[in-house]
Amino acid sequence: MPATAILLLAAGSSSRLGRPKQLLRYRDGTLLRHAAQTALAAALGPVIVVLGSGEPECREALLGLPITMVLNLQWDEGMGTSIATGMQCVREAEHDAVIITLCDQPAITACMLRALVRHPHDAGCSIVASRHGDNRIVDPPVLFTAQHFAQLRLLKGHDGAKAIIRQRPAEELGFVPCPEAAFDVDTEQDVAALNHR
């Protein structure tokens, strides 16, 4: 299996929820710690966590985990800046691909992350997204092979990596079935569902 870095985005202010979703209690810790532990369990390569809003509390929630934490000072300018910040730790000489994942998708498993890595080599795709239902929407987690690293480092704004994806021909885009990607935590209703998991 190729060396694959995992970029876990956890810098946002959770404006829709009104409180930091990263620090919501989940299982034996927080939503953020659970996401980091899932990424580590995939055993694909280094796990890089991008922090921003609520950085001190988030660092504390991640204590003891063998991860790299980086601070995005421009977190309020959008997800693109968090991806660009995290990508400074990802090198073409060391990694064949990077998986970009979020801290608010608690149903994602290590097995699902590994499935993203297997797909490009089976199908010749340079970008592989999660798919739930019959959609053809690019949902995280998303894998990008090394040919996209330079562009990922230049991202800005709220659009994240979608601008890169839109530029690529359809045959470069693959999908892995992942119904669990449909659940993320954005509202109090989602928090209630999280507490019942």
C-alpha cells in the first residue's frame, strides 16, 4: 500500500452549530479525538491535524496522540486555507497521495479510508471521493494523488478543493461507496443523533 498522508481539517468555528463541534463529547473523548484516532487506525501514513478556532482546547483534546498539529492563522477565510496549511507538511518525495477528511463525520472508519487508497491503483483515478446513495457529488473523505499536491498548497477561500476537482476530466475521478459519509454534525439535531450513536 502506498504512503498516504491523512489531512484532518478541524479549524472552523462551527458557525451553524454555534459551539465548537470539535469538542463535542463522543464515546470516550471528543469528536475531534475520535476522528484523529480513526485516521491513525487506518495506518496509511502520517496524520496531520489542521487547527484554527479554539486551538488551545483542541490541542488539549489531542494530547498523547502520535499526530502532527498545525495552526491555520487564516482559518476564518475558509477551508481552502486549511488545506493549503496542512499540505505544507505533505511532500511528493515521501507520499504518493493525501486523504482530506473532516472531524465531524464520526461514522467514517479506518477501513473506509483504506478503501480510498486501493481505488486509484485499481482504476487509474487521481482523485477518489466518498459516495453515498446514487449521488455523483464529491464528498469527503477525498483522496488526491501526488500530481495534485502543488495545487492543493495554493488553495484559498471557502470552496476547498472543489475548484481542482472541477478542472479534471471525469475519467480521473473515482468513487468509493461510503454511506456513512452522509452523516456529519452541523446542527443541534445532528448532535442529538450523535448522542444516540
